[in-house]
Amino acid sequence: MSLSLSTPLLFLSTHRDSQRVHSLTHPRNTLTASFTRPRLSTRSVSKPKRKVHTFFCSVMPIEVSSQVTLEQSRAYWVSKSLIAWNVDAVDGSCYLYSSRRASLSAVDNGIEGHDMKIKLELCTDGLPEYVIKKFPHLREYKAFKVPPDLVAEDRLKCQLSVAIFSSAGMLISATGMQLPGVIDELFSYTGPLGAVFSDEAITFYLWAPTAQSVHVLVYGDSVGEEPLKIVQLKETNGVWTAYGPRSWEGCYYVYEVYVYHPSTLQIERCLANDPYARGLSADGKRTLLVNINSDAFKPEGWESLADEKPDIVSFSDISIYELHIRDFSVSDNTVDPEFRGGYLAFTSQESAGINHLRKLSKAGITHIHLLPTFQFDGVKDEKDKWKSVADTQMLESLPPDSAQQQEYITAIQNEDGYNWGYNPVLWGVPKGSYASNPNGPLRTIEFRKMVQALNRIGLRVVLDVVYNHLQGSGPFGENSVLDKIVPGYYLRMNTNGQIENSACMNNTASEHFMVERLIIDDLLCWAVDYKVDGFRFDLMGHIMKHTMVKANNMLRGLSKIKHGVEGAKIYIYGEGWDFGEVAKNGRGTNSSQFNISNTGIGSFNDRIRDAVLGGSPFGHPLQQGFVTGLGLQANGHDHGSKSDAVRTLAVSKDHIQVGMAANLKDYVLTDCDGEEVKGSEVKTYDGVPVAYASCPSETVNYVSAHDNETLFDIISLKTPMDISVDERCRINHLATSIVALSQGIPFFHAGDEMLRSKSLDRDSYNSGDWFNRLDFSYSSNNWGVGLPPKEKNENHWPLIKPRLADPSFKPCSRHILAAVEDMLNLLEIRYSSPLFRLRSANAVQERVRFYNTGPSWIPGLIVMGIEDGHNGVPGLSQLDSIYCYIVVVINVCPTEVSFSSHALRAKSLQLHPVQMNSTDTIVKKTTYDASAGRFKVPSRTTAVFVECRD
């Protein structure tokens, strides 16, 4: 398809691993050959009107028009001495221009309005290797040498352009400049930033090397009034500083920055929060001067919390439960109404939600992963500004397949109290809407109380951090911060100087020194000042590997004595998806699944998810997988011939078994063709290796997360419509059991254990409390509360509507209670033996093996054995004092299956005591005949057998 440069561009993003299409426009989309402007005062705060002149040329005017423009930035000042430009440099001359007043314009005979013009020399050797390493996408660019006597530090505060002329003096091409390379070389800084408190004073530090002037405006309150004081900051090597009295503590401030902004081609007056803010007013209008190290903002016992945290001996012992703060309590009537939906709900020790978390913790869950908790856009911080549907009883009375519910919810969805929070404004401040009062220090106090309360019921806390993009950009946006202070630096640009948007919007550039520093400083704040225990990186693949490794090393280096936290027990993991401009190391070595291997950093294993459920989040929703009926119980969707479906089922089993062996790239197993292969030699359907991990803790296995449909919902879509709800509940348990009993780190979405439904909503990030409800009374799973919101789901309404309308799809309380028990049992089994939590790749290879493999396998059956050694006997070391052998049998078939293995004969295997004592009468029908090594497993059942040492 042909697109003009003024056409809105459509980008398909895999952000949050969900299909989202964004219409993206940018003020620099239209190319012109000439640009002039009226002279404006540099104190103007409005966008200038642009006067565009047509540039005529006798040969190829369109080509010339696209080459001569200052509205794009196609040249890069990559180091103090070099400029890179993808221009066809022949025998002409190249010049660098600057204008401190931003008066440059391209005309038919050159560049006007400059106060400096310097000739550049073409380097015939091209760009040096150190530049290409930092900017691999510029590998083929021409290199131009900057004269050594040029004071680059001064020029970086100006509008800049380069232009090239033919030998006859005709202007061939002109463009603006991208500056991060030279900024990093000249102004990388490791000193203090933000508002620093001492006994007598507050010192302001702002890194803004391209700014022409900076003031701090200090206010006595969060809103209104004129500033109490306006203080000019002084610059030293790109860092602006000012001093104020300690009496300003509790006041608010913003920075006034005068800086050239490439999006408007003007010197702009930008009002911005402090990038190192540690407190804010409501909706982030102003930065709060708060010393979060003050004892006044610490709950009782805060300093000794490190000694109270539940112990983690190895990262392989981790199990993660993903939870949204508002989801947790907003519908829980056992929580104080003032606390519902916020931080303090976690301090309600007798609430239904906390009692549920206690059960999970006692059974084995170690970490609560909280969806974004930093200051994000999409929800007003002040609750009295929220809108809601007043008559919820009316909503309850509507048919389960009605479109009316979503109409009411979406009518207010941008004005209610709900959003997942992947719209970052400021990374280092807790979100105000979750606090009792978004103004003042309560955000800090209540966040700390939440962490403390969760730690005290045995749960460590993981924060979901979104360093890959920002909500705001430009000089005027209310959510823009970083791009107001050093425009064009913090955000990643394409080769035309437009902001990259593959991560939703406003991609950040961790390949730049001070962006990486901000990320690491922010992590340090959350780890030390808020004592969080782990970090989940949204779209980790969009962050450079060196940033992740440096962050991991920094966190591991924290000590209880010096920092009050035990950094060696802080676990980090993320989404290693490889797409967009960073794909295949397009901007440097990124943190993709394959690149992040061998670092100890975890990444989500989407292979096991897709194999278990079928297809992918981007495929047809009826595409079946290993547990949802593929090749065993057709749902009417075209999966090819019967032999095709059975073959896909066999390949899916290989993918699952690799995942159950922690997705280790060097783990050797027998595949469905009977070949001995490594995990990395098993391929996905597009030829990519399934396995990528080097150790078990680098794999986070999951089948469900906040993205896409819930586990129960996707099962309800993919399974045949005529099976019973009892069977769907068992399939839910099957999928969960694969994750719970695998090597690596299991990850569960909140509510999977309660058959949670979002009424088949595939992307509920802004679907309100109605579609996101959690019910810890176990009376409802939220199925059938209306057709899911039209925007993301309408294409699938024809599939969704008959399912929601059918009352047989809806589980009752009995099903929910059984599902909760099943989940608790799985966790207890996992933590009953260290054999489920092996710590090294070597241990997995030596101890874990799969039966029922090769071309003669019984379809729909996985049999995994885990072997332990015996003290005093050569060979394997003994890890488990109770069990010496474990067999996991997973039968996804709709019928009973019998399986015999010579290798498993004569073992003293018995059903795991947890399953023997459960209320699941079906699993108790599983049998093992030692003389034949034969197992009989009922339909849709996971059975665990153990051999005791006695």
C-alpha cells in the first residue's frame, strides 16, 4: 500500500502482548522544501503559525522537496568530531548551520537565518566502529568531520541544520539534526539530580544541556496562586543548579525551561515536572518537595522490614501472582469503603481478599506482581472527579449477551477510576489515585504500608515498570516531562527524526546514557526507598541489554547493612518480545528472549502458552491447542485434516515439554519424530527456536496474564460449545497444572484460580470495574456481564454472543471453590519437593525426563519423571528427604488413558498425599500398576505420583 507522508500511519503493536492498532500522527509528517516563520518572542507559549513556501525545480521537484527540509532530522551529530548523514555526497560541499534564535529556513539558494556556518569535511573511511556499535542503524551513513575548534557545547543550545551543495553551488539537500550521540559524549553525568535535602537547604539539580535558561517556580500549594519564588538556575557542564531554604519542604515546584524544540522548530518556554520527582500534586501538575527519607513518612517498623521479609533461598523457588491494585479490593465489601481500590486495602487484614492471598501464600505463592503503580495517565488522581454508572442493579438486570452494559461502561471509561496504567507520566512517584489524598506525602506513606502488609503475610512485592515508552511528548503536552527538558534526547527517533511508536507511543531510548541512568536510578529508588522485591519490565525487548544487565548488577549489589535491603534476592524479569525498530538488534543489542539468556534475568515464555491454549493472541480465537481439544475434540474450526491436527498436537507437546524443562536451550529430549534434539533445535511454526534460556530462573512460564482473555474465557472460546462447564473447569485446571508443575518460574494471573472471567473481553485495560471484577466471596466469576467493549471485541461478537447467552457456560460457586482448592493443591505439591524447583540447567538435564515420546506416542498425554539421588550412593546427589522419584501424568483427552512404561516398572509409586486428601474424586481414580509400569488416568486429569524414601 502506498502512503503519502501526510497519511496517518497505522502501527500494529504487540504491546502487552495484545493486538492494538494506533493511529499515529506527528507534527513533522508533512515535508516541505522551505520553512519560514514570523519572529516571535522566545517567551511565547503558543505554537507558531507556519508559512510554507513552494520550492520549484526543473528536475524531479518531488525528490528535491523531500530532500530539502528542516522539519525532518535526518542527520546525526554522533560525536564531538563527527556528523552522520545518509546523503548522496559527491563532489559538493557540506555545511553545518546554527541559530540561537531558531531562525533557520531553507530557500532555493541555501540556508538563511543562521548565526554560524561551518564547512564540514567528508570522511572517506566512513563512520568508525565505536559509532556503529552505538548506532548500528547508521552503519551505511556518510561521515562528516567537524572542525576541532568548534565549541560544540554552545551550538547544542541552538537550532541546527546541515546542508549539502553541488559543485555548482546548488542546494541539493538540507535537514535538521539528531543530537543524542554528541550529548552523551560531552554531557554524560553521574552526580546528584532532583531536589536534594540537607540540614539547612534544598538544592535543585536539573540535567538540561540543550536549555538556554532554566528557572524553578516554587508554589505554596498544589493548585492556584502565583509562585512564592522564581529562582534562576545556573549551569555547569549541562547541569543546572539552585539553592533554596529548607522551609520550602512541603511546597511544590515546576521547572521553566527555555529550549529549542525540534517538533516546532522554535525556542519554547516549557513548564515541566522534575524527572527525579519523588512526590507530586494531583494529576502531576506540580512536583512536591518531599524528603521521602524522613521518619515522618515511614510506617512503624519500616526500617526493620528487611528482617521480616519472607525468605527466598533461590530464584527457582519463586511463584508469581499478577494483580491489579484496584481489581483487588474495589468490589470487596469486607474492605473499609475508604480503602477500596487503593494501597490501604492491603492493610485490611481480615478482608476476604487478604484471606485469599494468605491461602495462596501458605500454599506457595511467593511474589505479588502489581500492575503499574507509578504516576500514569488515564485516571484522575482526585476521586471526586470520577464518573461511574449510578445504577449497577440496572446493569445486573440486563441479559448476559446484551450490548448495553458495554455502552454504559465505555461512555465513561476515560473519566472513571479504572485503567491498567501502562501510560507512564513519571516513573518515580506512586500513583495518586490509589492514595487517600494525592496531594502531599500520603502516596509514599500508604505505598510503604502496602508493601509492609504484603510482606507480613509472606508475600514479596514485584512492581510492573514501564520504561519503554512515555505518555507525553512535545513542548506543550500536560503529560510531557522529559521531552520538555532535553527535547529529542529521551525519546527514540526514526531516521527522519520522528518519534518511534512501536511500544504504543513515545518510545524511550535506553541506548542513550542519561536515559539508562534515569531507569537505573528509578529502580534504585523503588528498591531502597520502597523496599520492593522485584521488577517486571514491560516490553523489555525495547530496552537495551546493557541497561538490563547494569540494572540487575546494581540491584544485586544492594546490601542490608548499607541500603536496608537484600539486593541478591531482588528478581527481575520481563517481556522479551523482539519487534519494531529494535528488532534483530536494530538499535543495539536489545533485551530479547534470546539476547537476555545467560544473564539471570527472566523472560516470559510465550511458547508454552501458545502450545497449551492454541494459536496465539493474534490468531483466530477458535484455534485449538493441547488442552483445548486440538486433534481430540474438534470445535468446528478448520485445523486442516485429521492428520494435520494430530501432527500439530504432537508438535505442541514438544513445545510444552521443552517449557516444562524450563525452556532450556541445551536440554536434550526426544521429539515427536523420535529424534534426540536440544530445546533450541525444536522450532516454532515460523522457524524460531522454542528454547532460549540458560538456567531455570530465566524462564517465566504462563498461560494467562492481564493481557488478552482470561484463562477461563479463552478456554470457553476454544473448546466445543457442547461440552459441560464441569469439563471446562477441569481444562482450566489442566492448563494451570502444566505451569505449576514445570521447572522454571510459574506465573499466574489473579483470578485464574477462581475461574475469573471478563465476559470474554480480550483487552480490558480500560473496561472499568464492571468487566474486571474479582469476587473473593467465590459466589461469581463475572461471566456473562454483557458483550465486552465494542472497540476491541466487536469483530468476535458473533462468536462471543451465543456463548454468553448460554446459561450452561456459567460456573456456580461450587465450581469456583473447587478451582480454588485445585490451585492450592498444585502449589502445595510444587512446594512439597525441591525436585519441582531445580536450580541449574545441569540438574534439569540429569533429573527430568519425558516418557510417551516419539512417533508412537499416545495423543494428548504428557508423562514427566523427576529423579532424585540417595545419600551415600554414587550418582545424583540427594535433594529431597521425602521423595526419591516423582511422575507427573497429564491427560488432556476427553477419555481415560492407559500408559505403560518399562522404565517405570517396579517403582513404589503412589498418588501424591495432597491429591489423595483432596475433594477431587476424579483424580483419586488414577491408578498405577507397578508390575506393568502402567498408569490409568481419568479424562482431563493431572495426577502426580511419588515414590517415598521409606
